[in-house]
Amino acid sequence: MLQFDQTFYDFLLEHQERHNRTYHFLILMNSILNAAKRIQHYYLTGALRGHLGLAGSVNVQGEEVMKMDEIANDLVKHYLKRSGRVIHAVGEEEEEIIPMNVEGGRYFVYYDPMDGSSNVAHNLPVGFLFGVAKRNLEGPEDMHLRAGREYIASGMFVIPTGTFTIALRQAGCWRFHIDETFNYVRPTLMQLPENRKSWELSFNSANRSTFAAKIQKWIAENEQKYAFRYMGALAGDFHRILLNGGLFMYPAIVNHPDPKKNRPQGKLRLMYEAAVVAFMCREAGGGAVDETGTSILDIVPQKPHQRTALYLGSKPLVEEIGLVLKGQ
Ligand code: AHM
Ligand code: MG
């Protein structure tokens, strides 16, 4: 007897029907998967086609845009628009909020189409990250930028590895693998392991002397207890943490010898990087806080491209570092 793997669509359809939900979310996810598969394709062939270099422009964040940033962003925008289900989107490459189906749309989508730019030239892992929130179905729509705790789903594709992990509100965090027919299949429930033996620490160690003194002290006292791994792409680094447990951090830079290079607000973007992984991490039993020890999911964004420091991973470690951050 042939065995057929459960696809992501089968999984989501069952989920929506079990909870008496509409098919709108399925249509939205179809557009996100369409974009992801095409990003995967362009990235896989990127070295051969000359897509891994610079585009020659600078984005809203003041960073040099790569060809793959543009290709991935165009793909995501195209498919989100075609779904007809998106009110507006916030994307890393676009300064303004991107209006889509403002009248009839149902969801807000926050996305980073190609995260981990330093890996692009090498064709090494990058991520397509997204968070989804829903419009106010009752009462007036406020078009508000939503905090992570209001997301209904968030996910990440690790490209070109071919894994897709998605968290659905109160329904867990699930990992799928791409098969030879470009379908994401075989859902596995992700739960951060309690056993500390496999836990890892993940941060850019070259920055350590620029962190707050209390964070430097914590690192010096604790780093020997854990394996150290750092890929330089949030999706890849968090992917490991989800399976092995531990702590990923991108602390605020406050002690840089060149004060202009300090980043007291952190580096990562709240809406389409930090809140996306924090939501997934919560569904997998973990946590995430910012530099003040506040839960990432509780931060209400004041602007679309807001940055934050991020401490993310196994609950006991996030709680431990949270006390340090709060000065307790
Ligand atoms: P990007 O959006 O420019 O790619 O920056 C985000 C990335 C994350 O994926 C990663 O965790 C971090 O920046 C790595 O930064 P660094 O190179 O400073 O270690
Ligand atoms: Mg990014």
C-alpha cells in the first residue's frame, strides 16, 4: 500500500473545519505558500542566475538592497494582493504600509521576505518570516498596528533548506518539510525540550563587549553550560533553538566604542521579526522578552519598522535573563 504524507493544506483544512472557521485563512496561506515556493526556487538557482548580488539601491533601514530582497519582496506583495484577503501589509523593504484590499480584506500581514542578508551571497540559510493579525470584525476597524499577542498565526520558511514552521494561536507550533513535489508535508508538533543537555546559546559573540554590563556578566557566568551556535540568520538560529532548546539573543548595543554605532533599541524589527518568532516560541512552550524584560508579545508597536532587543527561547532561560534585565 502506498503511503501519502499529510500536506500543509490537508492539515490546515482539518484545523479550520474542526474549529468551525472560514476558508479565508486557507486562501491567505495559499498565497503565502505560493510566494515561499517561488522564493525557494529563485534562491536555489540564485548563484547560477546571478541573483545573489546587490541591487544597487538602499532600503528604508539604510541598508544596501540585494537582488534577492527585491525578488522576494515582489513575490510576497504579488501573492498577498492576489489573495484578496489582506487589508494592508507591512514589509521590511517598504517604508510605508502597503495598502491591499482595504475594503474587503480580513487580515494584516507583517513580513520579512528575505531575512539574514549576510548569508545571501553564500546561498546559506535565510528566512521568509510572516505574522498575521485579523481586522476587528465587530465595531469599527482601527487599522491599528497589532502587538504580537493579537497575531492569529506566525511562521517562517527556512530557505533553501525547505522547512516551514507555523504557529496557530492556541493550536501549537508545527514544522513541515518540503517534498519533491514542492508541497510542505508531515506536520510535527514542536515543543521546546525541558532537558538542558541539548540547550544552546545563540548570539553574535563579536558584539559581546557592547552589551549592557549585566548581560556581559550573565554570559561570562553561564556560557560554559551550553553549546554555542550562531548562523547569523534569525530563522536558521531559531530553527535550532526550537528543536534543541536554549536561548537566542540580540541584545541592545549600548557600549560600542563608537557611540554612533550603539543600538539602544536593538537591531531586529518588532513586527515582522521579533514578534513572529516570539509568537511561535510561545506556542512551543517558550518565551521572549526585550531589553527591559517585557514580553515581546505585549509590545504595542508605535511604528511599522520599530526595532527591539530580543531574548528568545526556553522558558526557564528567558525567565532567568528577564530577572537580570529587570535588575532583580
Ligand atoms: P537583516 O534583516 O538585515 O537580514 O537583519 C536581520 C538579521 C537576523 O536574521 C539575524 O538574527 C541578525 O540580523 C544577524 O545580525 P548580525 O549580522 O549583526 O549578527
Ligand atoms: Mg530582516
